[in-house]
Amino acid sequence: MRIQTTLFALLLATHAYADDKPAAPAVPPAKSLVVHVAPTTTQAGQPIELEAMIDAPFAEQLSVRWRAIGQTQWQDVPFERSSAGGWFASLPAAASPGVEYYIRGTDKAGAEVDHFASAEAPHVVRVDPSLMDRLETLDRERLGDRLDEVSLDVVGHNFGNRYGIDDYYLRGEITYSHNLLRVLHQVGFGFGTIQGHTPTDRMIGADYVVHGMRYGFGQVRLRVTPSVFLDARAGLGVSQENFEGLGRASITFGKPWRSNVSVGGEYFGDLGPTGWVRLQWDTAWPVLMGASVVRTDLPGVLISPAGLYIAYDVAYQVADAFTVKAQLSYGARDGSAHVGGWLGTAFAF
């Protein structure tokens, strides 16, 4: 009886000691190990590809948090498995000056872990501006961010005639243009009028006839390289005969606001074609000077169509937003040469 009592007490003591043992510590959630080589620069317009080697990738939900420099809102891009066995995340195409990012994970317990950089100290990837970005910046500085312009031009020439018959035209245009400063460099529209006298044969009972047109047009300028520009215009007008289409095109080698050479032509339905070659130079900036050779059938010549004149023009920027222009021309069509000219102004805003 005494032995049984002793054994029972021993079992009770053993059980009490077992209950008094401390609980085993909890096993911490598994963590991912991320090895990442960060880029420092990239090209504008190109997505940013981030690569990483990840140990235990499924232990956490891994993502890249990124934002454009200057913004406050973060965006998330998850890591994906690549066919080569690694992991990658692709950030959208970025613009200058760049983006900043960090890599984070969320474990099974919901705790967030920074694996590369952090929200307080993100890694910066500088985005190098594209060529057009740099050219646009230079153009904006040159224009003082005045991207719109209204211009008024009046041009005419008196060709004269060996028989003393009137042979001249006068042309006026008002144009609005807006600068986009990209490949599509400029767009615009305007309205114009041409009025003139041109000789005819005596058989119809008059020395000359009156020709003219009222028209509207739209135009574009393309910057195909840093120093080559294409200009095009199309429109519709009503002449002394009918509704007529009109068009103009030119190519400029150099910058239109600096030294350049341009070649172009235009066509005015019943009033005929015009072609020109022009040289411009800026050796006395802010005065621009130009010299042109112009061959024209304006205003719809009926006889002796070889109208030709040379011209010298100047443009002076009186103020940051205001420019005045003038031209003197000299040439003939049938007989001795006579003079013409051009006056214009432009206001930018």
C-alpha cells in the first residue's frame, strides 16, 4: 500500500513538472532573399526592365513600387518569372528626368519587408531626354514659351510691260500658327486674297484683264531632322472663274529662325504656279536677312509667262513678342524691270 502511494505521488510530480515547462518559441515566417543589380540610366520612351535573383520567391508577395520623379503617388508592379529562370518586373516607358523605386515584399503574417531601397530612400533611375525632348527645350527657351503667333503679310510686284500695259499683283494674308515643337513642329491656318492685272491680246478689246482669288488654307511644318524642315499648305479659294484648289510645299536646310537655304513652290489654280529659291543669314542677329529668286505666273498671266524677279528682305525682332518684316524686289516679265515689295508683322503670345 505504501509503495502504490509513493508511485502515485511520483507520477503526479512528473506531470506537474511537464506542465511547468516553457512553450517552444514560434517559428518566424519564411523570408525571400532578393539579389538585384539596379540600373542608373535609361533612354526616354523605353520601358525599364528590372531583373532579380530570388531565393524562396513564394515566401512573400514581391513587387516594385515606383513613381516618376516629382510625383507623390506610388504604383506597384509585381515580379514575374522569366523564361531564363530569373525574375523580372517591367516599369512603363518613362520620361525625363526619371523614376524612383524600391523593392518590397509582404510575408504570410502581412508584414512589409524592404528588400532593396525604401520609400524613404528610393533608388533613382535617370531618364536621358530624347533628341526631340532636347530640341523642344531649346525651342521653348528661344520662344519664351510663346507658342502661338499671328502674322499679317502684304506682298506685291509690278512687272511692267514694254507696251505700258498694267501687269502687277497684290497679295495679302493673315495667318495663325501654333508651335508643337516635335516632329510635327507647327500647325496653322489662314486666309488670303490676291488681286492683279495681267495683259491680254488686243483682240478682246482690252489691254488687260483683272484676275484674283479669295482663299483659305491650312498648313503644317515637319521637323524631319534637327536642321531639315518640310512645310506644306493646302486650301481652297474662289477665283474670277471658279472654285480652285491651292497648294504649297517647301524644304528648308537649316533652321527657319537662323541661317538656311529653302526651295519651294506653290500653285493657285487659275492664277498659275510660283517657284523660289531663298538664302537666309543671321550674321547681324537679331536682324535676319534673305535673298530670293522667284519665278511666277501671278496673277494668272495670259501672255509672256516668264515673270522673274530677285528680292532682298529683312526681319527685325523689335521686342520679345513682336517682329516686323520688309522686302524689296526687282524684276520683269515682258519689258524693262520694275520694283515690288513686301511688308509684314508678327505677334507671338
